[in-house]
Amino acid sequence: MRNPTEIEQKLFQTQQEIIDCTGLVVDRSVTGDLGETFEEAPALFTYLPDWQDVVFSRDLCVRSPRISEIANCWHSERTSGIPEIRGEFRVTDLFTALLKHPPDLSWAGSTDEEREFFTQLRVIDDTPLAATGQLAAIRSQPQVDPLEVWYYDMELTSAEGWTRQYLKLDLTYPEYMEQLALTKGTLGWQYLFTDEVPLGHPDFDDVRNQLTTMLDVFPRLFPAWDYTELNRRLEARL
């Protein structure tokens, strides 16, 4: 039997805490099995054109969760006294995610540069049940270490001054998984890890309200976690 790593323990813990929380309603929950440990990328990747000269560091491999799938879609219970808040995540092991096709994000108005960019993305986390058009992806680029993590939000272009729907996050893949466990997939948590978006702007009211509610109620609901740094990040972006 495989023993869970530190990040796997955190993801399993956050999954169970969501299920056990009486103030939250779980719409879908999946907890898969632990797979094989990799200290380097599987040999298959050396033969795939999309991954030629892409750097898979030992840190990336070792700190990546090996869970076949872990997913949860939840929302606050109206009668619980908790303000409206929702969350969703769906994560598989890294190398399974990387072998999938790029997300279909281009449209008639996409530039050639954007179309090329989209082909480099592989989804590592998304929101299929909430259908909010949000996902996170890792980018395949040769000789880049650590690999970039990007966030896509189809509603972003509805904000004043925004002409694109994607942002680079100030997170590595292992760091993304750490923050996912901490935030429990609260919708829009990724905006705390980019300086590009002014969360104090009226066009980001919904995101800001979600994050404010999360940081107000989660320390009480989930006291084992430390939300101090996330509070600092939110204050800095208002």
C-alpha cells in the first residue's frame, strides 16, 4: 500500500473536511487512488514532440500528487448562516493531465500568437460541474524551469479594460496544489496570485466577495489551516 506524500495528505484532508462540514453542501465528490511515484518524467515523454526539451525537474515530479482523480464541487448551505460561497476543483496526477489534448480556447478573434499559446496548455484543474468557464493549466515550453501555470476565466473580458481571458499565476505547479488544498477550490482563489487584476475594481465584485467570505469563514470552519498570507494577498490587491 502506498503512503501519501505531504501534498497528497493535504488534498485528502481538505476533501474530507469539505464533506464533513455541516455548513457546506457537496454536489460531487471523487477521491481516487494513489499511483506510482516518479522522480523524473516517464520515458514516454522523451518521444512526444510536444514535450521535447521540456524540463521536468525532480521537485516537480516528487511534489506532484499521484492521485488518479480528486474532485469536489460544493456550495454553502443557505440555512447555515454562511454567506453565499462556492467552490470546485478537479485534479488528476500530473502526467495523466499532460497527456491530454490542449483545451479548446481559441475563437474567431484569436490571434495566431494566442492560438499557438493555447496549444501549449494542459489543464491541471477545472470546474466542469459549476460550468463557470474557469480552469488552470500548465504550459509546455522548452528549457523553462519551473513550468508556468496559467489561469483562464471566460468572464474576464467582461471587466473594463480586459481584452484577454487568461493570466499567468505567480505559482509553480506544486505551489498551486498547496494553495488549492488551502482554499478548497473557492471559485476565483487564483486571483490572489496575480498582480494584474485590481480586485478593488467594481467589475471584480463577485470575485472579491467570494474571497472575502472565504477568508472570513474558513478560519472558523477549518481551524487547522493558516489563512494569514491569503489575507495579506487580498488586502494588497484591493
